[in-house]
Amino acid sequence: MSEPKSCTLFDKIWDSHVIERFSDGTCLLYIDRHLVHEVTSPQAFEGLRMARRRVRRPDLTIAVIDHNVPTSNRQAGIAEEDSRIQIETLERNCRDFGVPFIPVLDVRQGIVHIIGPELGISLPGSTIVCGDSHTSTHGALGALAFGIGTSEVEHVLATQTLLQKPAKNMKVEVKGSLPFGTYAKDLVLAIIGKIGTAGGTGHVIEYAGEAVRSLDMAGRMTVCNMSIEAGARAGLIAPDETTFDWIKGRPCAPKAEAWDEAVRYWRTLASDPGAHYDKIVQLDATEIAPLVTWGTSPETVLPINGSVPDPDEAGDDGRRAQMRRMLDYMGLAPGTRMQDIRVDVVFIGSCTNSRIEDLRAAAAVAKGRKVAPDVRAMVVPGSGLVKQQAEVEGLDRIFTEAGFEWREAGCSMCLGMNPDRLSAGQRCASTSNRNFEGRQGPGGRTHLLSPAMAAAAAIHGRLTDVRQMA
Amino acid sequence: MEKFTRLTALAAPLDLANVDTDKIIPARFLKTIKRSGLGIHLFDTLRYNENEQERPEFVLNQEPFRGAQILIADENFGCGSSREHAVWALVDFGIRCVIAPSFADIFYNNSFKNGLLPVRLPRPQCEKLMQAARMGANARITVDLERQIVSTPRGEEFSFDIDPFRRHLLLEGLDDIGQTLQHASRIESYEAARRARERWYPPITA
């Protein structure tokens, strides 16, 4: 008898969802959870209508509004006409096709990648898709979760399946524990800095090692969220007691005997000893310092006590030209100390860092202090439920007394699709995930960092080493 | 979907690496409920200044490249957001083929669903094509999906790899939902098997 094959977590989830394997390796893959939002779905529903197709499994689908929605004065409705049309279109599509929908004024409304896990919709061992690249977030629960385009959204709505080829396996192993003043955000920025923005292309990244195991669920979601910034469509962390404790009791999670059965199955998911990885990368968490980006690509990370690099020291002409372009866009001179860079705006929020744990970390820094004059600082909880919890804990008062704006849940200033935007030349310390040119508004300049570092930047009006604020 | 078989056209050289989908189409233009009409905002911030006037230095604002149907770019084209609007904007502008040393995964997938052919060629070959493209009006490049060949204006041929299934769909202009629905009974039996195996798996309730 042959030995059973050693499988990775990815292999196990993949294999259990293959309906049909075609001769060229393409698989028809079953999808357990389909999350839908207003921006990438209208054309998919339009396609269904034109072909007279229905949504095959509305009971495995859920829709919410997050990208376009304003984060203040919600009762007044949506002022921007095209945003309003997109939102009304999703409402109508959900009604027509019988898809569960969370309305804007519902307390459960929030960023799709916050509410999926929060409501117990995202479960270990599942396949989860959404027309949004940060779907990788849900991999923190041990689910295979990845972003898809609108044609694929339509395909899933119509068939509850996708045609896909299996990704390659990559393992990122982080030993040691994170030092004082560093967080999951620093960990994932360090990983992206090491492997680059295309380092994970074609792969699913499984995060492992002591530093990953000891992260709480919020931290794990932050890490998996930014897998796409390393080019990987999905990130995964094996489910363990931390995962099970976090999911138990959530509204859509299995209950009673079903729960016990579920956990029994979920315990079998971790990668087998000796499983094969196509690529293995190792990092030492103890060497990580609080990080911040200096350029317009998430791989351009530096420790907060570093200085802006000099393009003249770049290895090749291509890289030199790229660095010059970035520095020009960012309005930075080589050699500038990162801690001397002044900021105009501080944004604490996004699917990367808007969970209650993120808000607690920021509040711990903000408590009893004041936002620097001329700095606009905003805190945008990831969901109505996160907001509610923060208010129970009094975090909202800590923020407002310090001079932060306390806003309603949504994608907000992560992507400049709603009224929260940078104007040209404004510089922002942001807990979001992308520092691309124009990402937070045309001409806006973004420095990515952790929530605690963002709060520190708000207080001092410049990028600041949060370790000095203890 | 429009078929892609063989295309002989002008190519625009876009000598940039890591062209992200925010650069291809900024988020503020995603508030549409249609697929068409995004071409005017393709590469919006590279193409127009603050006063919405064309930047003459940008390749697609120059003759003859305004009529380009092929785009040649550098590594990791289409990284970042999953927005299919990036592909729609390219197609709406008139681009039918992007040639680059590497593509980000989601963009690569999205292209095939819209009759846009992404061609991966080694960097030195992309550089040759970029050089040739810069010669302008008569420097036509041919992309032959049937033969899996890109030919330079001088007739030099570079072959490229492509997934046979995707090639087939593109050559025939086929919609893959229709293809998948042919397996409807297999999907049903999979669902039944899952229900038996994982009775605990809950539906979503809102």
C-alpha cells in the first residue's frame, strides 16, 4: 500500500472543493461563500439578467455596501449621484435575485472583509471569494479566500463554481516573537519588503512559525490581508484553538453538535509534516522594527529610524529611474530622516487595520494626548459592530478628546471612492494597504504603517517612533 | 465576447514596471454600473493633468499611438486591486493585447474574460518589441494566437505559452459560464455529497 500523500493546508482545501479536473489541470472548484459589494457586482448581475440566469445559491451569498458609502452623516443619504446609483443598484439586484443584503443603516454594515469573519460567515476549510483583492484577509481563519474579477463574480453567482488552476504552495515562516512597539502590520510589511510585490505571484502563501501562531485573530487577518501586496492571491494560516475560540458563538457559525462536528473537521486541516512547498521564506521576528513605507509600492519599507534611500545607490538603471519617480511623486529628498517627515492627514481604518484590536492599539497611544495642530486625524471603524464595541469601551471618547474624528464604518480613505480623500500634495500616515500613486486621492501621498504608529504620527504631526511614546 | 485570432497593429510602448490597476483606472471612475465607456479614463493620471488637459509626454497622447491596439509594458503589469474595470478601460480604448514579461494573477485572469490577450514574453524580447514600437507609424506588430507567435516589424518571431483551454475560449469567443453549466449535474452531485459529509455547514442568514 502506498503512503498517504503529505498535503499542505492549501492542498486539502483545494482537493475537497474540486468538482471536476480537466486534462490540462484546470479544475471546476466549488465556492462555499460569495461576498458581494457595490463596485464590482453591477455588471455581473446585468450579465445574469441578459442571459436569463438566476443566482444558483443565494444562501451562500451575502451583499454589503462598503466602498462608496460616506462615513459621516449617514441619515442624510448619499450625496454623490453615481455612488447613490451604484448602491441602489446593489439593493435592487439583491431584491431581484434573492441575495441576503445588509443595508447601510444596519449596525452590521461594514467593510466586507471585516464583517465576513465577524458574523461567522467566513469559516475554516471553506472556499471564499469576493470581487475584491483583499479577500485574502479571510485566509486568517484557515479558509482559501481570494479576490476575483467581475466576470468571475458573474460565474460564481450563476454556477457557485470557478474555473481555476491550483496555485503553487509557498511558506513564510517567522520565528521568534515581535518586539515591543511592533505589530502584525510591521510583520507583514517586513515580509513584503523581503519578497517584493511580485514575490508571491502564482502562489498561495501559508504563514507559519512562532510569531504567526502567537498573533491574535485580528493580527492574523492583517497579515493575510496584505498577501496580495506580495502578489499572492491568497494567504493562509492553519486554524487552531485561537481560531476556534474566536469563531465560537458568532451569528452564522455552527451551533451545538454541529459546532463540535465542525471543530473535529477543522482540526484535520493543518499541513501534514513533510508537505511540499514550492518556495520557503524565513524571517526572524525579533529583528523587526516599527516600519513605514517611503515610496509608491508597498515593498518600499524602512524602519522608522531609517532615512529615505538614495536612487544613486540603486543597483541598476531601471531601479534608479523607478526610485526617482517615486521620490518625485512623494516629494521626498534622499537622506531625509523618516522621523522628520511631516504629515497632513492620519487615517486609521481599512480592511487591513480597523478591527477593535487595532483601535485599542491606537487609543493606547492617543489617550490623554492631543492631535498636532493642522493635522486631520480620522478613525474609521471597520464595521458598525466594531464601532459599537469601541464605544462600550470608551475608545471613541479617547479619540475625540484627543482631536480625532470618530466616523461611521466603510472603506473610507483607503481608496478615494467616497468623500474621504486626500487632495493633491497632501501627505497621509495611513493604516491601509496600498501606497500607489493617487490611491487615496489624486496627487495624495501615502505612508503605510501600523495603527499605533499612525496615532503617534497624529500626535506629533510627523512620522514618529511609537516606542518613544511609552 | 469578441474572438481573438490574429492581430496586426501599432503597439504603444509603456516603459513602466508594476503598473497597478489604480494607475490603469483610478478608483473614482469605478462608480459605473456598465462595462463600457471607461476608455476615456484609461491611465487617467498619467494621461491628463490637474486641469484635465492631455499630458503631451504620455505615449497614448502621441500620434500614432492614440490608435494603438497593442500595449507593451514591463514586469508585474496589472498588480493591486482586482477591478476588472482595468481590463474594460483598456478594451474600451481599443487595446486588444498587452505584452509584458510578467502579469499579476487577477489581471491576467480578467483579461481572458473580455477578449484581451495578455502575452508573457521574456524581458529581452519585450525590450526588442518596445524598441520596435517606438519607431511608430509603420512598425506594426503581429500577434497570432492560433500559432502562439508574436512577430516584430522586421519579421522576427517570438513564440509564447498560453493555457490551451483559455486559448480555445478566446479563439472561439466563448463565454465560460455556458461551458460550466454543461457540468450542472456534476455540481449538483458535488453539493449532495458535501451535504452528506458536512451536515454541520451552515447557510448564510442576514
